[in-house]
Amino acid sequence: MLPLPEAERRALLALARRALTEAVLHGYVLDVPSPSGLLAQPAGVFVTLHHAGRLRGCLGQVEPSLPVAAAVAQMAVAVSRADPRFEPVTADELSAIEIEISVLSPMKPVAPEQIEVGRHGLLVRRGAFRGLLLPQVPEQYHWSRERFLEETCAKAGLPRDAWKDPETQLEAFTAEVFSEAQLHAERHVKGA
């Protein structure tokens, strides 16, 4: 599925914006018409919200169980009200919220030395414990590969060095990441 053409990226961002707005203003889930083309293909997705340049929520689904359009709409609603780290998004915040979407590739088992910071996202699993960090996270914080592994283990609720344990499963993925701010900036540059 990757990469998505610009028209599909714009369509997904517009869909996420409508789903977010409907959930926050009216309390209901947007009815997504049956998508076609690339937007009908199943994919794992994450929807991230930023407010004033700061994280305001991030939720997603790893398994490609829904068409990408439906998954984006579902996650836009979920992140507006169900990220346990944040209070629900309010109507007053809507105009200042920036939406970012990450469309995930399939997960693949990976050895620690194969992980490329800035290219791979990481899922760590051991028993009932699971933690995931998107590819943009270690890049944003300038983490080394080892620090990325440690932080993903910590997010899973595991010891920071759990990635060294053979019982711990490591899976890598890539993501196509795009945001409203990025598309607005590209439009501005093209219009200049």
C-alpha cells in the first residue's frame, strides 16, 4: 500500500478531521462510506494529535483488520476521548489541534542489530506485556538504537533491558507519516 499518493493522504486527513469534529462537538462516530481504491485496503494506523506543538494524544491499531479509511476515522474518535494520558479533547481546542496519521506496514520479527532508527517503528512483546513506539519517536528525541529498545520495553511495562531476553519478541515496521501541517506547508511552497 505504501506510499499513498497526495490525494489519498489529503482524503485521510480530511476524514480524520471530520471524525474528530463530530466526536467532540456531537458525541457520535462518523459513518464512513465504503472506501475504494487504496483507502479500502486494510492497514494498521495511528492517529496522533498535537496542540500548540505538544502531544495531545496518540492511539492506533496495529493489526490491519479494517480498511485504512475506516481505521483512521475510528482512531481519530478514540484518540479524542480514550487516550488515558490525557483528558478528552474539548470543542475549544479543536481549531488548534493538528492531526498526524501513521499508516503502518506489516510487522516483521527483527533482531536488535537490524533496527534502523528513523526508519523502523518497534513493537516489544513478552507475555501479556506489549509496547509500541512509532518510527518518528526515536528520531524526535535523537535516541540511539539501544535507547529506542529500552524506551519501548519501558512503555511495555518491562525492564528496560528486556529486549536482551530471548523470551521477548521484537517486531519492526515502517510507517508512512503525514500531517495537516506538512500538507499545508507543501501547499504553501507549491503556491509560492
